[in-house]
Amino acid sequence: MNRTVLLRVFLFALIAAAAAVSADQRPSGRGTDRIIREVRHELVMLPYYGVFDNVAYKVEGYTVTLLGQVTRPTLKSDAENVVKKIEGVEKVKNEIEVLPLSPADDRIRRAEYRAIYGDTVLNRYALQAVPPIHIIVRNGNVTLAGVVATEADKNVAGIRANGVSGVFGVTNNLRVEK
């Protein structure tokens, strides 16, 4: 009789341990939050990530999807490599677009940077390690991405970007911080 009780207790403990291990393997809210924080940190810390690049990501369970546009092909592969090393990430889908090389686009990038970050309303954003207003230029078309503090800042950035000569169009995707 004691053996039967002991066997049942042992089996119950074994089943409980197996359930705990299984629960640890499923992404929980806390585990996903940690992965999100680490992915953001690793991407921002990339050495060549700058104002002319826009890297975004989605975390679904243990899969991270990288999105956005970069000016250097090495930045695309560097982003994938650092995210792969994060504990808990099992798969990385790299959908980052490498922008085409173009001297005309490079000229527009520099002019946009001066126009936006040279404005007295927006120059405070230039003081950050990675300025929050990202300027993406593809074949003469400009997209502004990132986060600003106020709706007025978003509007000023759009107006300044539209004022640069040689630009075909400007899409203002800036978000206002809540």
C-alpha cells in the first residue's frame, strides 16, 4: 500500500514538473516583453544604424520579423545576426530593404537632414545618439519615420522636408509620442 501511494506521489510530481517545463517553453507575456526589449536594445546599438535608416520589428512568439529600410547591406545582415543571438529567439525573418545606391538620393539625404535638424524647433532631436526622425530617401521620394513629441513638431518636419529641392514627394509617417 505504501508503495502505491509513493508511486502515485512520484507520478504526480513528474507530471507537474513536465507541465512546468512545457509552460516555460511557451512564450508568456513576460518572456515576449523581454524579447521585445532586447531586440530594440540590440538594434539601436548597431554601430552603423543612423538617421537615414529605419529598422522596425515584430515579435510573434519566438519569431522576430525585421522590417524597414537601410542604406548599407551590412546593416541588414548585422541586424539579423544580433537578433539571432538573443536568448529565446528561435527564428528571424529578415525583410529589411536595402535602398539603392544613388548620388542624387545621397544629396537629398544631406539636404533633408540640414532642413529638418537645422530648424530651431526640431534641432533638439539631433542631440540624441540615434535621432528619432528617420529620413528615408528612395529614388527622390522621401519618407519621414519615427517619433516626435508634438503634432506641431510632426508638421514642421513635414513642411521642412517638402521644402528641399529635387524631392518628388514626401510621406510623413512620424508618430506623436503619447
